[in-house]
Amino acid sequence: MWPKVISAIKNKHFLSLAGNGIMIVLSMITTAIIFRALPIAKAGEWGFFQATFLLIDTFRSGFITTAFIKFYAGSDEKRTVEVAGSTWFVGLIITGILAILNIPALFAMHYVADEGLLLFLKWFGLAYIFTLPMFMATCVLQGEQRFDQLLYVRFVNRGLFIVFIIVLIVIHKMSLETLLYSYLVSNLITSIYTMAMGWSRISTLTKRTKSSIKEIYDFGKYSVGTTLSSNMFRTSDTYIINFMLGPAALAIYNLGQSLMQLVEVPLVSFAATGMPLLSSFYNQNKRAEVIQTMKKYIGMLTIILIPACIIACLLADFAIGLIGGGKYAHTEAANVFRFFMTFALLYPADRFSALTLDVIHRPQVNFYKVLVMLAANIIFDYLGIKVFGNIYGVAVTTAIPVLIAVFISYFELNKYLKYSFWSIYATGYTELKLLIKQGMAIIRPSTN
């Protein structure tokens, strides 16, 4: 039994890792095209639009994603139908509210000068409607651990966007407005595709139940606060830089930060496969296995990131030039990337300890933790810019809130089951050696 389970997990890891790797490459291609095609200030305004869109979208994604996967993964068919239908109902309510809020927001456009914010106020309602079926499909496919189909959805979405951008450049129609139209159309086509394939499970809407809706709401009201605060933590950098240093500085900062998507490949992939496993152990009341699984993920990923961070710091200037082009040479972008890659060694501990807190029904801890992080980030960003006078002030101080998060999570998880912080990395080292040994055994030709 256990060899089959282990084999299945490895296959899911591979699909998730490969899929996310492909999507990161496509995302970086998109970033490179946009940064090269638009002036620096316009690239900053596009980044501001995206940051604002993702922040508000957190009301939907934060409320639904974790709650859906928690109640959907591993359940029987009757239960999954109820959860999917109930989640669709909640998603429609949230999306409807956001779309309605777009109407009064249109009247505020005359009082806004920032192009990125104007773009958001004009189109955010339609954007949320267009992305709902695609969003629901990604939740369903992640809950079912169908990472192959999840890759199809993301590939269609990102591929169409890239094609539309290239067409705009060829016909000399590239601008913020036309870039936004391409974004909307690619999302709409992808949503239609997911419904046609049956992956969004929209047909289950009629199977919703009051009890399932209440379960999703009760859990989501905490997880949305955590996710929203977490996104506000990241978005606060964008807003502070945009309004204190300007959109050109924001573009330089975003370019340096965009290469951090390379770190997101293993983090997102292992999180997608790790949460169902953690939930399974928790539901079986296996506390030791929950903590051991968390330690394994954190330790392995941190060790894997060490050589990646060293190489990235050495090749930062080349990478920035490759993605952004010559106009970003000799800017702060390369050093921003170096700062973030150094702090990235803390990301696995932050990400998986937060995920474990959600799994063990302590999402409120994550919520309050991220509020502390947000407050610390805003304070130190402001002080950093005042001291340094440039984006280094934001990049350097980013490590402080992450350190706070890791400490709080470790303190709270020790209430669930005591363990040594440094044992995380010992476990990761042991597991990584075992994984390498197993991999070598597979690829080494048999001598028998």
C-alpha cells in the first residue's frame, strides 16, 4: 500500500512542479514583453493595476480557495458536489458584490490622476466576472489534484495573453488600454473553456446546501482576513513606492521582484500537494505526522533554495538585462533582486507554517500574524525610503516582517505539538538525501 501512495505523491509533485515551472516561464516571458514594449513609467502603472486587482480579488480567492480545498479534497462524491455547488454560490455572491461596487467607483474616476488606478476603477467589475469560472476550475482541479488539467487551464490563459500582446506590438497598437483588453479577453476565453470542459463544475450550483455554505463561510471569514492581509502586506510596497517615489521607481522595483517567481515554482507546487496531505493527517488526528510533514517540506525547500540563491545573486545583472532590456541596466533592479533572493530562504518556513496553521483550524492566528506583518512593513517601508531615499529602503526592510511571521508561527505551532525549530532543517536534509538516493536508483541502469 505505502509504496503505491508514495509513488502517487511523487507523480503529483512532478506534475505540480513541472506545471508551475512552465507557467513561471510563460509569466516571465509576458513580463519581459511588457517591460520591453512599454515605457518605464507605463510599465509601473500596469504593475500598479495588477497589484490593485489582485488585492481586491483576495476577497474572493481568500474566502474560497483554502476553505474549498479543505472540505473538498478526499471527500466522497455526494460531499464534493455539495461543496462545489455551495462554493459556486458563495463565489457568485462575492463577485456580484464586487461588480456592483464598480458602478459608484466609475464616478470617482474624475478625481483620480494615477493611470494604473484609473484603469482599475474602469474595468475591475467586468474583470472579476470574466475570471470567476476560471477561478472555480482552478479550485476544483487543485482539490482533485489534477495538476495536468490545471496546467491546461493556466497554459490557455497565459498563452492567449502572450499571443494578444505580440499581435498588439506587431500592429503598433500596444498601450495600457489595449493591454487591459487583451487581459480581459484571455480571461473570458479561458473561463468559457473551463466550463465547456466541465472543470468548473458549475452544474453543481443547484446541489448547494445551507450547511455547506455555512461551513465555507465560517472558515472563509478567517482565511479571507489572512489572505487579504497577506496581499496587503505585499501590495503596501507597491502603493508606498508608487506614491512616494513614482511609477518609474515602481517599474524598477517590480522588475527586480518579478524574478522571484522562480522561487514560487517549488513553493506553490509543494503547497498544492502538501495541503491535502496535511489535511489528511490532521483529519486522522495524527499530530506527529502533521508536524513531520511540515518540517520535511520546509527543510527540503530551504536547502534546495541555497544554491539557487547564490547563482541568482551572481547572475542578477544578466537576468535583469535579459528580462527588462537595456533601459533597466544600471538601475537598482538587480540589487533589489539580490535582496529578495537572500530573504527567500525564509519563505518556505513562512509559507508552510502558515499553511499548517490553517490545516489545524487556527486560521485566526494567521490573520492576526499578518496584521502585525502589515503594520511592520508599512512602518519600515516608510522609514526605509526616508533613510535611503530610493527603493533600497523598501527592499532591505522586507526581511523584518517575514522574520516576525516565522517567529509567531513557530510559537503557535509548538502549542499544537512541541518541536525544535532547527530540527526542521535536519529533517529536510535527511529527506533530501533520501529523495536523491531514490532518484539515482531509478535513473541508474540495473547491473543485474
